Amino acid sequence: MLADLTAKRSHDVRWADGRTFALVFDGGEDVRAVAEEAARLYLHENALNTLAFPSLGSIQSEICGWTADLLHGPEAAGFLTSGGTESILCAVLAARDRAVAERGLTDPEIVLPISAHAAFHKGAHMFGLRTRTVPVTDEWTTDLDAMADVVGPDTALVVASAPAYPQGTVDPVGEVAAMAADVGASCHVDACMGGFVLPFAEMEGRTTPPWDFRVDGVTSISADLHKLGYAPKGVSVILHRSRELRRYQTFDFDGWLAGRYITPNMQGTRSGLPMAAAWAVLQYLGVDGYRRLVRTTLETADAIREGVRAIEGLRILGNPVHHLLAMSAEPEITDRARGIDLFALGEAMADRGWHLDRQGPPPSLHMTVSAGNAKAVDEFLADLSEAAEQVRGGGTGEATQYATLE
């Protein structure tokens, strides 16, 4: 049986070799070992009932408290979820219920840029909200003028990203949150990708305009521990500015024969394994460990951006300065013989053992850089240069996109 499982993995992406820029983020063998030891201790525990498993209640409280301090939310409170999508769903649901309870909305809306994660649209579909999307600027951040035109009396939630997944740019959170506050709406900052990067990047001197609970009007933030927090899948944090706001997330029901049923998120039964593993990784790394990993991540991302820009016909979309980036074709090249089809380039890189997500528009290859990629950055850039020459002026590649699973 174990041999069969090992064989099934033989064609999976080689994330431990630093050849995957998505899906799994590796903090190193020592971090993995800590997580695995904690996981074994909590393989069977169930966080559905923290009275039966008070250790998991303590773990959840301590992780949320540590994250709240990191995001400058002294009164913030929240829960652990299974990942970024669930955290976003919880934020959408809480915003809807708050809008109904406090403002009596009957047709609530979400206002969000087209760069916001698809999970917000999933939440709108599940919970009966209408979406009002706005474009992005030439720098791939929210078009504030367009957003101002649609934020109004029916707005329940306004969305900003720090950073947005597609191009890795940070939205102007202060301005977005102010629009939400003006109409009494909630403002959620999707920091699933950046919650455990941007705070430490700031400590390292790479500053970003305020985006967390230091910004008035931000009511909730999501941050994924299983991404650049380097915990195993799946664990994320959803924080609300106050306990009063957090109560809109909780489902409390007493209308069946088994007694009172209270759940803080989408799940009922919740595995204790990822919670305990995340707690152990947080304790092991601490601020100094995360600063070290973020420093390595940013240096690696900088090297990749520089390497991409040095290849004729390739460009980086926008001006991302952290760990997310998207490479696309340079539109100024009119000589077809010098042009590069991005999806053909993606196929050529896949043939060399590299996993890059396809996305668009415009056609681009997406990368989430982590510390685990540092060991392979030189080989990656050499292969990218070689692959670019291979496909230059050649075939079109398949005009399909990989579905993002971040």
C-alpha cells in the first residue's frame, strides 16, 4: 500500500526541489520536521468541540492573538479556517449579516476590483449578494474613481488585496477602506498571500502604505498560514477588528433535537492536525525566523524579476515589490520573429520540470516566490532564457489557462 502511494506521487510537482512557484511553500527541512512532529500528535483530534479538546481552543486563541499583534489589531479577534477560500467566505458572510442587522439591507452588494480573488464571487454566489466589479489601473491596482462610482447605500462589503494574487500589487487600502466606512460597509483586506510576508518585509525596510488594522475602516483581514507562514495545508486566519464584529461570523442554532449547535466557520468537524502544526511552526520560527525567510524570499523574487526583464520580449506586469509576480510578453515587439508566446513558454518550462500557473488576460505566467525557491533560482533563470529562445517566433502554445488553486 505504501509503495503504491509512493508510486502515485512520482509525477507530482517537485516542490521540495524549489521547482514549483505555487501550491506548496517550503520553509526548509527543519520547519517541515517541526510541523510533522506536531501533526503526529494531533492526527485524530477534532476542533468541533473545544470543550472536549481545550488544547485546540488554546492553540486557536494563541495563533489568532499572535497574528492580531502582527497586523496591529490590539482588539482584533478571529478564528482558524481551512484556507484562504474559507476565510474569504467567512468574511463575505459576516459582512452580509452585519449589513442586514445594522442597516437593514435587502439586496446587499460586494464591490471589488477585477483583481480580487475568485473566492469573493464564490461567496456572493453562495450567500446571495450581488457583485459590482471595477477595473484596475495601468499599475494593476484598484481604480479608485471607478470604485467611488459604485460604492453606495446597498454596499455590504468593499474588498482590497495586500497583495492581489494575479500581479502581486498592493491595493490603496486606505482609500478603499474610507469609501466603505462612508456608507457603513465592511472592508475586507485579502492578505491571504501577504499576511505573513508584508509585516516582516516592513521590518526589513521594504515598506508599503498602511494596509492592516492601522487603517481606519478595515473591518477584517485574512492571512494564510499554509502559504508564506510555511505551515502545512490547510490553515488560515480570519480576523475581525473587534469581538463585536466577529460575532457576525458565528452560526448559533438551537432548533433541533440535539441541543445548541455553534460553529465559527464553514466546517463542523475541523482537523486538529493543521492547527497544531501551524502553532508549532509559529513557535519555532518566531519573528526572527520569519524575517530570515522573508528576506530570502524577497531577494529571490528580486533576482527573478531582474532576470525576466533581461530577456528580450518578456516583462513583469505592474511594479510588484514583494513575492508575487506575473511575466508577460512585451507588447512593443512587433517583429513576429522576436516575439514570445507565453503559453508556449510555459509548456517549454514544464518540459524542463518547472511548474508555473497560466493566467490572463493578458496571457501571463504567474509565480509565487517563497524561500524554498532560493536554491533553484539560478537554474530557473538559465532554463527560462533557454526556453524563451526555443519558442521565440515559434508556435502559439495551447490557448488555455491552468485553474489557479491558491
